[in-house]
Amino acid sequence: MSFVGSGRTETFLNSTIQNDGFFPDLKLGDFQLVYRVPTEYKQELIEHHIRLAIADCNLMLADRVQEWVLKGAVTLADTTEKMIGTKNVKVMQYERAVFCRAMALLVRAFATLNQRAEAENLAKEGDATMNDYFAQANRALRRLLDKPENITAELL
């Protein structure tokens, strides 16, 4: 989905989506750069899908947040001291969950925004790509919930 190497100028959005205070704010430019979101996408489209992904992820993690807060955490970064380089591991998983979920939503939007002949092929391939991004988001969420990544069974 990226136009890197196409001769077009890469200008990344210098905007931040504010989160709820517990979870980190997210930079649109980081999302564009890491997930190769075309710079031609309008800022409003990207912001909309990031906000939807944030809302979904925050809702899925709501019970876990209550547990963390009861243990004294004020932010997600307070929930672990584990770092990779200068980045908190749980914050990285959260960003992955949100960004992958937003990418899954944007993959579908891309096929409907593109009116060229290749849009039909992109729409066909888009379902597999979209499902892969949703799966990556779910794996990251499951890590934050301290659950096995692929399957959970409960005795009812």
C-alpha cells in the first residue's frame, strides 16, 4: 500500500491522537512510517481509523486496566519495567494492537478509495491482508491480557 520509491514525496503527518491518559498518545507520522501508510491519505481518514482502533483496543483492555490501576499503575508504562531499547514492552504491544487494527480498517478503505482497475484486485487481496492485520492486533492484545496468543479454552 505504500508509494515509497514511486518518486512521490514522503511527508508524514505531524499530529498526535490524544488517548485517555492511561494509554499512550499515538503519533500519526509513526503509524504512516512504520506501517507504510500512503502519504496521499487524508489526515482525517487516518485519524478516524486510528480513533476507531483506539476505542476498540481500550474497550477490550478495560477490565485489565482496572486490575493495573488497583495495583498502583497510573499509565500503561507503569505496568512493567521491561524495556527494549528505550521503549516500554507493554507500550509497544499496545501501539502494535492499535496500529494493526487501524491498518486492517484502512485496507478495506483503500479498495473503496481507489477507482483504478487494480482496485478490484486489491479488494480481493485486501480480505487476506485485513484478516492478517486483525490477527496481529489480537495477538498483541492477548499479550497485554497475559493470555496465550492463539487460543484460549475455558471450562463452563
